[in-house]
Amino acid sequence: MAATGKDFGLETHGNGQNEEIGHWDPVETVSRDELVDLQSERLRWQVERCFRSSLLYRRKLEEAGAEPGDIRFPEDLLRIPVVTKEELRADQEASPPFGSFTVAPQDDWREVHPSTGTTGQPVNTIWTGTDVLTITDFTARTLVQAGVRPGDVFQNAFAYGLWVAGMSCHYAAAKLGCLVVPTGAAVSSDKQIEFLLTAGSTALCATPSYALHIGEVLAAHGISPDQLSLRVGLFGGEPGAENPATRTAIESALGLSAHDYYGLAEVGPTFASECEAKDGLHFAEDHVLVEALDPVSQAPVAEGELGVLVFTHLTREGTPVLRYWSNDYARLSREPCACGRTHVRAVSGIVGRHDDLIIFKGAKFYPSQVEKVVRSCADLSSEFRIEIERRDEEGVAASCTVVAERAGEFDAAVEADLRRALRAELGVGVAVRLEGLGSLERTTFKAKRIVLR
Ligand SMILES: [Zn+2]
């Protein structure tokens, strides 16, 4: 009988946190050779079960002439074809309701979570009971990695319900031994602040844009961050926390140490966080294999080069993915980290999503670059939009206007400075429009930065 997740001892870690070094699981610091051996064993198990039980993966492997028994790691990984979200969506439409990429028997299914994409039908992922335990365990690891500890009062302002990260962070913080304050993202910022004060929350999870909004409301009420008990925060769901200007803005508004947090519905939920060295997102590489590939040739890029992140589930039972093409760009490093962890890092976080790439007058840039400029400017609020006109399939825009908010009185020099700084960062001149403070809508979930005209 093939190995199951249980055979890997997945249900047994979790109490292994080492208070002294602040690690949750001894696997975080094993040598790269030991890690590769573990990944190799788990990949073999996963490819075999996908071949046996998923029509989608069996067809893809057969078309590529890859027999599961031949796949050795790392040398044969590239023989497994990549899979895209579009393929999963088409497969799900052809074989409703959950597609032919489910692998575990239906009796084992415990939770369903759709992706939160803005286009097309969401792709459903299914967690088995073992998946729930495994996800809880490695999510607890990501929290400890960022500095959350047993006894923390953990305010979870990630959206609950269908969105994956609210549930997983809740389970993980409870397992870690925190008091969870499950505010979610549906309550007002006033309510968040009320709980920050009354519960004495010491740790916070939120999207970076929501964290900034809570900070704005705090300031508007004249409440100093010193009146809060916050010590540490994990900010994910959208890029931002790794951006130095955004990190500083969140840290000074809320009086905590801000850590970048990353996940994807189809893969995660959240399986990478910054450690206390804040030198990139550490992935839980014993559960998810991470590659960075050239967007055109699909060949691996050199270490440190920008590539598309591609993920393979090593332990997921319900709806595992083999070489899932994420469309997220990052630079990977396997160099030793100051924290002692050996698992791969996305240095400087996620640079951008392919879907968000803007091509304007021959220049290519991401909303994160506009964010960096806007949030470095003391005369502007942290909120912004990028208005794009007639964007075609390749992302080429006919016009591009950055809309930002003045933090103070009208001053013509602010607009000229912003225009100059954007030209220097983006490599192209874009139009700029400044509006009054509070004129752009705030969000409690993922901020939508690009507006199509
Ligand atoms: Zn580290």
C-alpha cells in the first residue's frame, strides 16, 4: 500500500517547538541534503498517487511520456509537465463539481476552499482531515517563524469563510497556544481597534492595505500605537509588507514588527513567512517544492534571478498540484539565513503577479513599484490607484495615470515630485492626479490597485 501523509509522521509534529531557538519543527534547520532526500521520497509518493487517482495528472504524465516510477528528484522533475490555473478551471468545468484532479477518496474530504481570482470561475481545492492537520501544523510554523509565540493574543483580521487564510491562521494560532480573536475582515476598523484595545492583542494578521487603514483610523481617533499591546504582525494576501516604505508605514502606525506573509489558495493557504531576520520569505519546503522558471522557456532560472514560482505539493492529499504555474514572480535563495533555517527564501518577497504586469510605452512595471514610490513620499497617504485605459491581452495600456491622495494642503510641488519619482522608478513618464485625503475607497480585504477605464 502506498504511503499516506500519516506515514510521514505529519500528525506528530507540532509540539516540537524549540523555545530556545524559536523554531516550531526540527525540519526547518536540517541540511539541504537531508531536505532533498525527504522531498525526493515525498515527490515519488505524490506522483504515484496522482497518476493512479487523477485523470488530469495521469493524462498529462502520459502525454509527457513520464512514468511515475522513472521520476527521480531533482534530476527528473522537469519531465513532469507544469499545470496552470486555466487547466484546472477547464478540467473542473468538464468534470463538475470538483474536476478530475482530486486524489483522495471522497470519504476523506473535510473542507472545500475556492480560489479568489477576479476572472473566471473559482477553482475549488479540497482538504482531507489529514490536510487540515498538516496545514495547521505548517501554518503554525510560519507564525512562529515571524515571532508569534504561545500566550500571544492573536487578532486574526484575515477574511474567514471561503477564503483559505482566515481558517488556517485561526487553527494554527489555536494549536500554537494563542488566545485567538477572530475579528475577520468583515467588521469595521473601529471594531478592530476596540478589540486591539480591550483584548490587548499582541499579534495581528491582515492584508497590508487593511493594516494601513486600521492605522489611519487609529490616528484619526488620536490613539497612539503606544496605547496598543501589539508586538508582531503578519501581512499577506497581497504584496506590500516586504516593500520597505510600506513596512515602515505599518510598523510606525501600529507599533509592531511587520512580517511579509505569502500563500495561494490552490497551494497554501499560507506557506511562507519572513523570519526575524526579514531577509525573504521562507517556504515550508518539506511540504511544497518551490521552483523559479523562465516565463517563456519554462527552464529553471539561475539562483537569485527573477522567475515564475512553480509549486508542487509533497504532502497534500485532497487536491494536490504537480508543478503549478503560479504567475507570481520572485528571486529564490538557498543561501544560509541568519536565523539558521535552511528552507528556500523568496528574497525581497513576491515582486509581482504576471496578471498585474503593466506595459506602457514599452516600459514594464508592477503596481508594487508604484506603491514603493507613493509610500516613500511623506506628503501623500498610503492609498493609490493606477488607472489604465484600453489594456490589451498582453497587458499593453493606451494610457496610465497614477492617482494618489495628498496628506496635507494643496502644494503643486508634491505633484511634480511624484511625477519625477515615478519616472525614475518605472522608466517611463506616467500621468499623475492628486486627490484629497480619504477620496479613494479603503478595503478590508485585498486592495484593487489597477482600475481599467
Ligand atoms: Zn531566516
